[in-house]
Amino acid sequence: MNETLGVILRIVLAAIAGAFIGWERASKRHSAGLRTFMVVTLGTCACMMLDMYMIKQAGARFHLLSAASLVAISSLAVNSVFYSAKNQIKGLTTSATLLVCGIIGLAIGSGSYLLAGIALAGLYITISVMPPIEEYLKNHGNHFEVQLELTSTASLKSFVTTARELGMRIDDIELNPAYVNSGLSVYSVALTIVSPELKKYKTHKEIIDALASLDYINHIEEMN
């Protein structure tokens, strides 16, 4: 009876942990949401309990199911990473979060509740509290990348000249392949702020707003 209650407790805790992180992801409209994270933590928790049972009762020597579950989650996480139309990598945080949730499920399944609780708290703080801090640091950094839509290809030279006059260095310019043959002149441009005055007084948003006022720029925005 006590063993049955222990199994139920671990399954319930795994479901709660997955739901907690899944709710946070779903509230921000990420691709993997509540059910996905619950399934991941439940699955790895069950795999760990089965491994422990087979080691104890059948003489197994390795945690094969636990290792296989992490491999499967890693494959799922890799497939959740994709390139957007803006040539940006999307889904990295979600894929990493899936993997960590799988590890939390393993910890719960093994009965390491303290480890699972600390890892869950750390994961939640990382994905919910850190983004505003990360955004602030990025907005005040010397390096940033923009998606630039020009009225014509001929306007690219004017943009480069203007950027240099403002105190920025052009590190790289790439034609965005998602817009090839669309009639639009869209580029991914990597910039570095080199002017001391610009570094001190201007954020990326202010710089981009200033560039957006130029007649030959249809649209410009920072890439994450």
C-alpha cells in the first residue's frame, strides 16, 4: 500500500511540475504548452520508476528507459527549433525547457524531491523573471541585428552611408532568402555601435526609430 501511494505521489508531483512550467509557456503563446510539458514530466517520471523497479526486481544494471526518454525528448526539442520568415532561430528556449522538464521528471521519479523542487524553481525563475533583464541588456548592448526592408535595392548604399555617419559599423549584410522573388528588398544587417556618444545616450529602439524615419526605409525592426 505504501509503495502504491509513493507511485501515485510521484506521478501527481510530476504532473503538477509539468503543468506549472507548461502554463507559463502557454501564457506566452509558445509552441509547446501545458499538455506537452505535462506529458514530458510524466513520461520521464514513469521511466525512472520502471528503471528502479527493474534494477531492484529483475537485476537490471542500467537506467535504460530513463536514458532513452532523454534521447527522445532531445529529439523532440531539436525538432521544435526552426527558422522564422525573418531568418531568426525560434524555439531554442522552449526546446531547452523541455529537456530540463524531462530531467525534473526523472528526479521526481527517483524520489529526489528536493532536487526536483530546486530545479523547478530555478527553471521558472529563468524563463519568467530573466527575459526582461535579458531584453534590457540587449537593448543597451553595442551589437544588434535588424531586419531591413528598403524601397529598392539601390537604397542599400544610402543606408550604409547613413549608419556610418550615425556612428555605427556594418558587420554583415545578408539578403533575406525568405523574400527572394517577392519583389521586396529585405536584408538582415548586423550593426556595431562605435560612437561613444551613441553608446552612452541611445538604446537600440531609439536608433531604430531614427532610422525608420528615412524615406527609403519601408520597415526596420530588431531581430531577437
